[in-house]
Amino acid sequence: MLKKEILLEIKNLVVEFKTESEKIKAVNDISFTLRQGETIGIVGESGSGKSVSALSAMGLIPSPPGRIRSGEIIYHSKSKGIVDLTKLSSNEMRELRGNELTMIFQEPMTSLNPVITCGNQVMEAIILHKKINKKEAREITLELFKKVQLPRPEQIIDSYPHQISGGQKQRVMIAMAMSCNPSVLIADEPTTALDVTVQKTILDLMLDLQREQNMGILFITHDLGVIAELADKVVVMYKGKIVEQGPVMDIFSNPQHPYTKGLLACRPPLDKRLKHLPTIKDFMEVDEKGEIIEKEQTVQEAIHNAVVTLDEREKWHSELYTRPKILEIKNLKTYFPINKSLFGKASEFVKAVDDVSFDVYEGETLGLVGESGCGKTTLGRTILRLEEPTSGLISFKKHDITNISNKDLRALRKDMQIIFQDPYSSLNPQITIGEAIIEPMRVHGLYKNDKERKDKAMDLLKRVSLIDSHFHRYPHEFSGGQRQRVCIARALALNPQFIICDESVSALDVSVQAQVLNLLNDLKTEFKFTYIFISHDLSVVKFMSDRMIVMNKGKIEEMGDADEICNNPQSEYTQKLINSIPKGNLDDIKNSIDKKKQLAV
């Protein structure tokens, strides 16, 4: 077998950012090589340096405060020969960027210009680099849109970004990245916020395009499950350094570094029921000097120790379903008008929630799962009366709350809380997190005075693993995982009985996600909460839930015991969701490697 040509060599790269008080090495002496037709997965938590490494290769490090302090980025260019990208001028980099070197960013909505049509944004790159006219560029763009399997490409080419879905926007970004037949494609968390079915389609699409053009791919993610079936080699980064790298099968079958073990173990498995998810701390601690202290434990041992036995599961269920129902939903409908007649009467509706019925028992976690647009978030918001139902019944603790007054609804709010997907937009950036936790207590008249409320807020911060000094800090001073803990503390401030978690961990690193999921379960046990847990990630919902509802187009597709649905799905739609989840097991990795070899012949 012929050895593939080298495309990109990162050699001893150091990238630092200067703050008012110190210089931080975001990337600290890393080296790896990317070849033609090869995919390297770069994994690690937020702050590990993986995105900064990619931005360095693209010449996109913001200066100041950032700069490449030392090292080389050797690129084997089709047009310029072998060059060190760190030595090129801005104009020389611009000639390569978007032409031979392209990048797909994590959030397509912020990467696309909202006031320019999708077609024109792709055409602009083609006209710039290929030096052709607009008519020819439009024809190429249409072909690209067909190649990335965009529905109705003739309409989408003239549509604006806000008029298409997240998955479609990401396909537009892929079309733009592929428009000039690049040698190297860098994909920075391109599927993190997408449904598993859309994610699978996009990953398959990227591999198909790679085979056609023999390009190298750097795929950046925090999810080792995604990497398993996509990458040839894996680079694991931690605090700016590479702690482990090698062929994908070696990393997954025999991880050497405790950090890699932690990343592999903290993803919720579909084939087992766990009491808690293993986290990085189960494999390593960091001392005061920053030195890693390894704990002697394998991934398999950590998962085995957390498994719930069948007897424990049956005992919990037999007790749970003798409890009273806290919530009863009957024939609930939430319709949104989209067209009106000549006389202003709605003539056409989006049936976001369409005749849905179910019950929730005290102390239960009921999972709601499905793709974007299936109605799960609208259902959650309707239950809390944040959206008005079109018809049907919502009964909370035997009281009909479907049509109660705003005054009664306001009083009910302290018993029914919600934790939203994006903790940053859920918090007021102008008030401290201490004030954010105290405010709802003050609104509902809980406790005698602000001193008692502050004491309660301090206690809640401890409960969610934050410290006293955090009380006086602002939201921007925290990481995403810490902000979500603040939102959980705020939801607990009113001593609620029922909480809806709406995609509350989908934007978090898998390691942070594991910590937050464990925290939610611990708090449920301590305070006897009842949850509805909403997510597009079926493996996360399965870990959290006693029962599960699978939604599709506003209706319930399937409902029942979470383990039973995952092990024996009755619906074709549910089966598709399960099949789309990257499992990351060794059999799937081996099959993926074998498939790549067959296609390469």
C-alpha cells in the first residue's frame, strides 16, 4: 500500500495569549502530521487548546492578545510548494485560506452573513478563488448544494440563513468549504448542536467528499464517540498539551493517559443502566503544582462499578409507580398559525404539539427525545404555560392549570421551574450570580429578609459544587458548566417540586456534561424532585430517565420504560435515532476501519 503524501506538519507549536497579569500558553509545544485522505480527530475539553491549534493553521489567531510564539506549521501547497504558514504575510494566507485550506466552524448561524443569501455567500468564494463569472459560479454552487444533499437547492440558493434549519446551514458551510476543492479541511465542532440523525448524515457526507478529493481532515470535538467512527488517528489534548496520540483503535482499546480514560468513560452508554457517570476525577487528580496524580482504574472497571443491577432497577420501579401522579396531560394541542385568510382568520397551522397524553409520577424522571422540530420543547413550555395551549388538559397535583389566571399562575411558578439550554442567555449579565439566585426568592416572598436569602443562596452554591466567592461574580466570569450550575441553583432557590430540563447539557463538554447529569440525579434524590428531561441526545435521556417519550412531528411516536425502548424499539423512527448515535465501541470502530479500506481499494 502506497504511503500517503504529507499535507500538514505541526512542529513544536506554542501559542500564547497575553492578559493584564500573565501570559497563558493556550497551545504548549504540540506536534502531529496530517496526510492525504486521512482524518485526525483532535479531542479535549473546552480550554484544552484544540481550537487554537486549528486557528493557528488558518492564520486566524487574533493578535493582540494572541500570537504564535514558536514552532512551525509546514504546509505542502499545490500552488506554493512547501511553506511555513507562520511566516506568510496576510495576503499570502488569504490566497490559501478558503481555497486550499478551509474551515467549518461550530456555529453556522454566526459564521454566515445574515443579510446575504446562502448562494451568494458560496458564490463569493468561488468567484474570488477560481476567477470565473457569476453565472458559472451559480451553476457550481447549485451542484455543491445537491452534493451536500440540501433539499430544494434551487430555493435555498436564494434563501437567507434564518430561513433554513441548523442542519441545512451546516450543509451550506460544508458546500462553501468544499467549493474550491481544498487539500485540508478543518472542522471545529461542526455537529455539536445538531440532532444525531443530522450529525450522522453530515459526518457521512464529509467522508464521501474526502474520498472524492483525497483531502486531509482535522476534526475537532470533545466527543470521543464521534471520533471513533470518523478518524484514522486521534490526538488527545489537555491544558494546551498533547497527552496521547495514535491510531483510533489503539486509543480506544488501550488508552494510556488517565485523561483519555476519563473522556472515554463519561459518555452515557446505551447498553447499560448506570447509577452515576464516571468523570475525569475517577481517573486523575491535579495537585497544587498542576501535577497529574493518576488513579489505578480502567474504563471498564469504572463503568462496571456504576452499573445498576436488575434487582435494584425493579425495586425502584415497583416503588415509583405506586406514588401519586404529579402531572397529568390529556389530549394537549399547541398550534401556531402560519397563514391567515383575507379576513385575518388563521387558515393554516404548525401543529407543534398534536394530541399528546401522558402522566408523570412524583419522583420520576420522564425523558422527552426527538429531532429538532418534533415538538418536545414546545410541549415543555406549554406544560409550564410559557406557551398557551390550543386545547387539552394540564393537571398539576390534581389541579387543572390549563386556563388559570395570571395571578394564580405566578404563584404556581415557584413549584414548577425550568432549566434552559443556554445558561449564558438565561442569566442577566449585569447582576452577580448571588443576586440572580436571591431575586426569585424575593419575588415570591420566601424567607424573612435578604440576609436569610443570602444564606440560602450560599448553601445552594455549595450544593452545586461552587464556592462562596462565586456569589459576587458575574456570569461572564464562569465557564459554561459553571454557569449551568448557577442556573440549577437558581431553579432550586424556590424549593420547586417539578423541574423541566430543556436541552440543559447539550452545549457542554461530555466530561462537564457527566458532572451536571450526576448533580441533577443527586439533587433529585436529596430533594425528591420530579423531572421532565428534554434532549435530542437519546443516550443522555436514557441515562437520566425512568420512562421515555419519543416525539416526532408533534405526536408521541413511542412511550415506555427507557431501557426497554433503547433495547427493543418498536418504532422505525426510534430505531433510526438509535442507529444514528455514535457508540464508540470497538466492533463499530473495526467495522469503520474495514469499510474505509474497502472503499480505498
